[in-house]
Amino acid sequence: AVNGTEQIMTAGNELIQVAFTNKGGQPKWVELKNFKDQDGKPVRIASTDFDKVEYTINTSSNQSTGITNFFFQPGVVSKNQDGTTSVVFTLKADSASESIEHRFTIKPDNYMLDFTVQMNGADKLLTQGKMNFTWQHAALKLERDLKYEKAQSQIGYVEDGDYDYHTIGMKSSKEFDNKVQWVAVKQQFFNASFIAKDNFTSGKMEWIVPSDSVTVAQATATLQLQVPAGNSATIPLAMYYGPNDYKILKKYGLQMENLVNLGQGMFAFVKWINRWIILPVFDFFKKFIDSYGLVILLLTFFIRLIISPLTYSSYLSGAKMKALRPEIQKLKDKYGKDQQQMSMEQMKLFREAGVNPLGGCIPALLQIPIFFALYSFFNSNVALRGHSFLWATDLSSYDSILDFKSIPLLSSIYGTHVSLFTITACLTSFLISIYSMSMTPDQNNPMLKYMPYIFPFFLLFIFNRLPSALTWYYTVSNLVTLGLQFVIQTYIIDHDKVLAKIEENRKKPKTKSKWQERMEQMQETQKRVKDMQAK
């Protein structure tokens, strides 16, 4: 009936509590029992007046009316023998042969809400067997930093069997020309999804990012679905309201695990590091340890153990370079005014000594994918949400030892807080830079000379808003680096033996590598050009 009184009833399982309304016969809000919002209350999704599932039907007055304008008969909640809970709403049309039933099924220990529309008289209620759905969802602020949460929020969907996404601030609409299995509004740690088990035929999704202080995004999906011809029709749908948990989403077999950002865009290649290494190791450690800060500590040790062969190679190269510093200084004293000749002689020295000047750089470059993998992992790992460690109240967000009012310009690039883990990460990075510079030849280029010291300063601004889990990892990793450098340089690498080996290598006949030949040819050419210009 168009006229009626709204009635609310609730049903749920171990994970969710759902409030249903007979106005439109649909969920009014969904509460996640195991997750708290910033006020300490259970997280609520789809709880605004904007949220709805709408489709139009033909009425006796030859008009199309949205289903949310009708009051269904009060919902019937029933417990089934298989452990599921059913909530059924029925709408009787003017004709006795026409009716609509909305059946919602809540399975035990499950975030997915099965939604079945049963129509009698579908050939009259629908025009040409088409259902025109409108799914609206308002994503409200659930995390500490609204600006950061918006940056992590996306519109996700599966079209023509392939998953794709759009970051909410980068685009505002998407046309669907092919079959669509589901659409979703994904926030940093939670998502709301609307699923057609038999696929939508086409549609469009539009979204905006409001400027208020409580809304992350508002999205509207208009989706078409073809109903088989006949008087009776059953339309199987589903809704997901829950966490962006990789394992949970993967179990549904709908590619929904792709909503968890383990590596996207230009960093898509790191998702395999996360899926096959980082995530399994993290899950293994958390089975035995309650403190997620200690889990991250062990994860750091594990990663450093894996890359230890590269690390040792890097430090060995550094030790050789340090041993060559007196020889390089002699070359500078002799050829300091002739940079071309200096470079040629230096390359010759490296070749005679069997030293690769890039030996310390290559291992560092190989560690970059690991950093970006962990950046994606800690930004999207809902398991960290709400867990504290030391002074960090929430490892999924920044830690703060000082909050201050907004300062023009500074707050836009730094924020309005001071993260202690960021300070420890930057300080240890600075100490590593000092230690590393002591092992490398003096740079003639002032920019190259001071860049290692400037870089940690920039990290203060980059890291301050990042999850404390990541800055804690970075701190531990840097401390491991400092400790290993000290132990290897002091107790493992014998500088006298390194020098002796260098002298021994010098006596051996050396064959130039193709790279060295090209470098020397290039330097020779540059020197000739320079000499000709000087004449």
C-alpha cells in the first residue's frame, strides 16, 4: 500500500545486526558487531536516508512508481533449520494475481545478505520484462582522518567478468555497456556492495565527494536487469555489508577480494608479494601472538632474513668502497680539475679492484617493491584496525603524541598532529644516511652529497599521516639495518683482508665488461669534445 506506517524489525547473526523497514521492504541500517567507530559504538553501514534499493513497478493507474513508496506488510522473521534467518516482506497489489515478495536470508557467521525478489504478475508489473534498479549508498566517515579515508576510498565493480575500480576523487561516473555482476562503494576498511547473481545487463554509476565533515562519498547506481518472460519471476540478488577482509571476500568467489588494495595501478605488481608472502606470514604470526605490534616486529625480522643475502652484498660493497677511499682521494688530488679524466681513472680503479660501484645500490633498489607492498598492506589490513601498541592507539591510523590547531600551509602538507613513530623512522633513516656516507667516496656534486641527509627530512611530511603500523615497521627495519651494519663492519668484514683481496685482484688480468667498455667509450668521447671546445 502507498499509505501506511513504517515498522522496524531486526535480525542478525554473530557478525551483523540488520534493521529492516517495511517501507520498501529493505534494510534500514546494518551494524557490524565486531568493529567500533571513532566513538566506540558498533560500526553502522547504509544508515542514512540517502541509502536505498529502488526499482519501479507499473501500477493500476498506468504509472511507474518506485518500490520505496510502498509499505509492505510487516516483515516476518523466522529461524530456519539450517541455521539461517529469513525476513520476508510481502506487497499485495490491487489485483489478487499480482504480488511482490522480498526475502532476505542471513546465514550464520556471514556478512552477505541474500536478497530475493519474487514477483507474481511480473508481465504486468514490469515493462518488457525489465527491472530498473537504483542503488544508493552514502559512505560515512568511519576512520580517524577523513581526508586520508577519502584517498583510500574507491568505486569497485565487475563488468564483463573483469574487476575494475575508480578512486572517488579522480572520476565521478562510469557507464556500463556490458554485463555487471556487482558494484561496490569501498572505504578504507569496509564496503557496501550490491550483487546480481544473474548479472545486470547494463547501467551507470555516479558518485560525488561532499565537502561536509562526515561523508566520504555518495554513490548512485542505476542498473538494468532482464527478467525472463512469464507471469512469475524470481530475481536473486545479494548485498554485502562488512569489512574489506581478503580471506572473507575471496570465499564468495565473486572477485570481491580485489576490493582489498594489496597493490593497484603502477604498483599492481606488488600484490603478488602481499598475497603469497606478506599476508600468509602475517596471518601465521597472529595465530600465536595477540599483540599486533609484536606481529609486525616478527614480520620485519622475517623480511630482513629473506633479503639478508642482498643486504650482506650491499654492506660488502660498501666496505670495499670504504677501503678504496684513500686511492680515490689520490686520484682527486691528481685529476681533480679534470672531471672527465677523473671519472675514467676512477672506473679503471674499480675495475682493477673488482669493485662494482653500484653494488650497494642494486640491493637497495630491489627492496623498493617490498616497501610499496607493505605500504599497500598496512593501509588496507582491517585486522590492525582498533589495535593499540605502545603509544599508538590504533595501528591502522597515525599515532599522535601532540595535536595542534590547523596552521596555514604547514597543516596542508604535514597535518595537525605529531607522529612519534614517524620521528623515530626519520631519525633512524638519518643515522643510516650518516653511516652510509662514511663508507662512500666524497661527492663533488653538492646535491648528491647532501641528498641522503635531506631525504629523511622529507619523510617527516610523507609519513606523518601514514598508519603507525607502517612507520613502526620502518623504524624496526632501520634499527635492524643499523645493527647489521655495525656488526658486519666491526666483527665480520676484515678491512685488511678486503684490501689484500683488492691488491690481489689488481694483479690479475682484467677483462672489461660491455658496460665498462661503453662507459669508458662515452667518457673518451666526452673528453675529446671538451678538448676540441677548449681549443
